[in-house]
Amino acid sequence: MTPNAGLSEPSGAPPPPRSRGVIGLHEANCTSCMLCARECPDWCIYIDSHTETQPATTEGGRDRTRHVLDRFAIDFSLCMYCGICIEACPFDALFWSPEFDYAGPDLLALTHERDQLREWMTTVPPRPDDPADGEAH
Amino acid sequence: MGVTPLTIGSGPGGVGQLVAAEPMRFQVNLGRDFSLWVFNVGLACCAVEFVAASISRADIIRPGKTASTPGAAQAEVMVVSGTVTDKMAVAIKRIYDEMPEPKYVISFGSCSNCGGPYWDSYCVTKGVDQMIPVDVYVPGCPPRPEALLRSLLTLHDAIVSADAARS
Amino acid sequence: MSAVELLAVATDAAGDSTSVDTSFGCLTIDVPPERWVVVATAIRDDPRSDCGFFDWLSAYDDRDAGLAVAVHVWSVGHKHGVILRTQVARTGGWLPSLTTVWRGADWHERETFEMFGIRFEGHPDLRPLLLPDGFEGHPLRKEFVLASRVAKAWPGQKEPGESDADLSSADGPSRARRRRLRPPGVPESGAWGPDQ
């Protein structure tokens, strides 16, 4: 999955960094809270998860439950690229990427699963420096 | 050289199969691919992106292989761009039937892929592939004009390797 | 034109049956259905209102109050607009047609007829405008269920920590005691479908 090369602007410049091309998933941040799946107007985010229990680490402590993500899929044939899922996510697990070259002959292949969404994260541009921040990111 | 069946006119009313050798198949495919005439069925917003693709900034002609056509009867590629309503679906089927073989369909945008944002509407056909066979699905709402160029190249590759889907 | 002036125009034509309000920044006059054409004609002809330009006619589903029909007309000379509004019954609701007052109401009334089921008596050609042939039902009513939303399982129905296997397991959903979230516009499961 190479970053977009050529055939963009006639000068060969890539699309602007905030272009809404595809959505990437940063799995480490995802807690399977289901908010993106619930807010999506097209019902195109499919999430499966299960609960795991972590035994207490201290004497008399409480067992912790953790949600573990099994399946996270976005159906890009349905997606309308509104960005509601990215805005709704409280944990910043979803990111925009300007990649757009993933058309193909198979409609079902447009449903991207976790692996593909993880790969799209490599194409997410770095966050621009915000003058309101105290330091650069 | 193996003998590979070359299918000619495999659509409705076609003449069936013609068995041909590999070089012949490659030659025919190259001929089909040489200059694809593109016809845009512009139904909604995606039509504007198609127009943007055909003007000089991101030019359809730049890859050197495609040209716009005045009507469906002269076209090889039909690009369905926009929402297909139930009422319009009948007309799209008729336009597709008017195209001579070999013909290919690009579904441009979410609405023609599977209904898109109007997936729950009372009057939208959820995907133009419910009426006609589609060769390339381009995701986007709307897809960039460059995505259309890319999808045409994908279609070119599919034609040359004779992988283009048939009904 | 002020609200008082508009009310005076309507009262001259139809007595005390109307009331004037402001909705969405536009002067709105609520008219009983039996005075519909009389008030509309007055608003078109009276020089104080002089609304000769027909903008749109549509309806909205006012739930228990019935179906509300609204018309927006404009005065090119005075540069002000007026909304006329009335209420009709949900079943068998009908209104006299405004095509005799403004010809432009023709297609708008056809669309309102097919979308809401309101008949316009005296309309020259009341037949569906936009919907395909053979369409059953009146789609813009609130009780019209969108079939795709019932047919497709809502991905947000699962709670965090659930998967599709949990939903369909023989023991029943793991959170059966807690009421499941339902997306908007989807009736209770089993309440609407091919088996009903």
C-alpha cells in the first residue's frame, strides 16, 4: 500500500494533508466503546469485542475487566466520509488519511478490516503544529 | 503457448465462445483497451467530480487512453456517478442495454456502489449493481477526480488481462 | 408588514378565525381549513400584503395534531413573505386546492399528495409527481418505516465487550436484562416486517 504517488495534481503534488481519503484505526487507543459505530449515520462500522478479566494485583483488590477488540471493520462502499466517527471517538483512535486509490472490482473488498485499517495509519500525515499549543508535536 | 478460450460477445444476446491462442487474446484485449470511450451518467454530486476529472486540471485524457463520448451508443465505459433512484434505475438499465459490446461499467461514488448515505431511503436503488454488472467500484463521497483516473487505469489493466467482469 | 397588519388582512376576509405568529423568522398565519382559499386570496389580493409570488407548499407530520400544511408566498413589491399554515386530519385529510389562487401550487400539491396522502379538492390533475409507479404508502409520514433500517442489524446494538456471537447465542443476549438501544426510526423487533 504505497503512499499516493503521481496522477494527483498535474505538478505531481499530493492531495492536501487534511483530505478525507480513508480512515485509519490506531488500535492501541481503541477501547471498543462502540461510540463510532453508534454515531455513524450509514451504519458502516462493524465492531466485535469481548471482555477479559484481569485478576487483582493487590491483596483484596478488585478484578479488572477489560474490553478487547476482536473485529473493527469500516465498509468504505457505504461510508460517506463525514468524519462523525473520528469526531465522536473519545480516545482518538481514528484518523483521516488522504489516500484515495483503493477502488477495485469487488464490492466486498471495500470493507476494510483491522489489518487494512492499521496499514492506513502509516499514511496518516503528522499533526500540524498548533500555535495555541505550548510546544510542537 | 496454451490455448485460452477468448470470449466474445458474452453479454445478453452474445455469440458465445471463440477459442483462440494466447497472443490473439492479448492482441484483442490491447485493441479494446486502446481508446476507451467514456460516457458519464451524471445523476448527482459525483457528476461534478467527473466533470472536474475531465477538465484540464486532472485530465481524463492525460493517461492518453480515454475520451468523452456524446452518447451511450458510442461508449465503451459507462460511469454511473450519483444516486440511482428507483425511477431512474429503469433508464440506466435502458442506457446500458443500448451500449454495444464490449462494455464496462464504473460505479463512481458511494451512492452507486450501494446506496451510500441514502442506504435507508424509500426511493433509492441501493447500488447500481442491482440493475447492471459493475466492473470497478470507486469508493468516496464524492471520490476525488484523481480517484476516477486511477479507477480507469484499474479498468485498463483488467481489460488487458481480460479480467473484466461480465454479467 | 407587521403581524398586526397581516392579521387585519385576514380578519377582513375571514373574521376572527385566524391567528398570526412568527415561525422561523417569518410571519405565519394559522388558518382553519374551511377558510383556506378565502384567506389565501385575501393575502394575494390585498394591497397591504400583495403576495402574488408563490414560493412553496408542503406539509409536515405534526404527530397527534394531524398533518400540517404550510404555504410560503412572497410579495415582490413589498419584499415580505407570509407563511400560511393549516392542520388536516391524518386519515382522509383534505384541503381545497390553491391552484385557483396561485397556479404554481399545482406541482407542489401533487408532491404533498403523494408524500402525505392529503387530497386537494379542485386540483386539475392530482396524481403522483416524483415517486415511481406503483409506490405504496406515503413516505414522509412519521409512521412510514424505512425498510432498510429494519432489515440491517444496527452495528451499535452491541454493548462494549459483545460480539455477534453473543447476540445470537442460545442463552440469549448477555445483557438481556438491560433494554437494548434502538436506533431512531426502527420499531420494536417483531412489530413490523414481512410476517406482520
